[in-house]
Amino acid sequence: MRSVATLETKSDERPATGRSGRLVLPRFLRRPVRMILRRQWRVPRYAGLKGAAFLAVATGIAGVMIGGHSLTVVSAATTWAGLAIDEVEISGQSETSEVDVLEALAIEPHPSIVTLDALAARVRLETLPWIERATIRKLYPDTLQVAIVEREPYALWQHETAVSLVDKAGRIITEHVGGRYVALPMVVGEGAAAEARSYVSLLEEFPSLQPRVRAGVLVAGRRWNVVLKNGVEIMLPEEDPGSALIQVVALDDGHGILSREIAAVDLRLPNRLVFRLTETGHESRQALLKERKKKRPNA
């Protein structure tokens, strides 16, 4: 009797996937695969050259972006396309030179109206000494309009040995003061520029006194001394200086006290005027007292 050996399949052997051992695809993939296999594929003409060109262009664009030159490239491209800034119209300025305005605009070598940062240019313009505010408008395709509002000179401020031109808010405009501004009110002392408005408003109440005033000196940041052109100093109180100054002006209108040999009028004490004589005035007063003493009858 023949012995029949039983063939055992090893546990690590897998059964065939098909009758002939081929891979069987799922139904939904069979048709697309057959269509792909039946199609005759041909490499396009000059595919290698086109691929190389595309790679070169992509590399160039990547290099521009990585190197931070994209804005320059856009500026050059839009300038070449007819969007270059050909005209800059500036209006409203009288003290600011056009050269300073153009420098603040910082127009690039490729002056594209598209890539010009109008907001940044406006901020730069408003840092110029005379410019209060500026407006920039782009008029396509090639015109830039710049409208400027300048600060108005209000007073002269002497601080130490320097004299500056300031606006109504006390901000320094420039330290180069021309001759046409010498008639402006002058304030002296630390913090006087910021308080110039109160001093000018005070003098406006006394138009007859204004032509005789040289400057106002701010003392301790609280009160004013008014210095006249003849050297007389009117020392005003901190509270209600206008009422005190009325007394001096009234006395001067009636007796001309501000034209006499006095150095100062002290109005700091309420309801009291104190006069300080000049050296010449003191000598004259002493001589007058001696003369009066001689004329008195002997007791």
C-alpha cells in the first residue's frame, strides 16, 4: 500500500491572487487603467527646452523674492508699462522748498506711481519743520499731487542764547529767524514757548502798551514780567495779571510813569505798587530831597 503524504501549507505562504498568479484590481479601477494603457503617450516637442526655461524663470522669481527685490522689479515693470511719475504738483508751501518736499517723497530710481507708498511719504513730509500736515494724491497714470499746510509763526522764544520761531501751540518751527519775524511777540525763559498764548492774549488787551514792549519773561513757570523797550520791568502777579496791568497803564496815561527814571514796577502785592528807581533816578531823587530840605524854614 502506497503511503500518501499529506502536503501542508506553511503558515507564511499566501494563496495566489488569481488563476495565473496576477494581481486582480478592484472593479472601479479596471476601466481607467485599461484606458491609460491603451493611450499612446508622446513627449511634446521641445519639452526639455521648455522645462529648462520654466526652471530658469522659477529660479529667478524665487531669487527675487528671497532677496527682497520684488518691489524693485514691480516698480521697474510698471514704470516700463507707462505708470512712471512724470509730474509732481506741489501746492500750499511758502517756507518749505520744493527740493525738501521731493527729498521727503523719496521717489525711487524707477518712479512708479503704483508702488509709491503715499502714507509713508506723508509721514516723512510732516516731519519737516514748517509742515503742519500734508495730503498726497495719485492721479493715474503719471501725476502726483502734494498739498501742504504750513505752521503759522506765532511768537519768538528766547531760551538761553538761542531764539526760535514757535507756533501757537508752542512748538518750535525753526531756529533760523528771518528779519520779517522780529515784530512778533517775544517770550523768554524755560517753558515760555508753551505759555506764549496766555502772554500774547494779555498784551492784546492793552494796544497802547504793545508797541513799547520788548519781551515777556516767564518767572518760575507761573507769572510774567513785562520788559519795556526803555528797560522798565513790570512785575505782574500770578493771579489776575490783567487787573494789575490796568493800574500801571492808567498811571502812565495820566502821569507818564513808565517814561521816568524807574527800573521796575512791582505789582505782585495786592492793592500796592512798588517802584524801583534806576541809579540815575535814585541820584535825582536824593538831590531833590536835599533841595527840599534846604528850602525848609529853620525850626
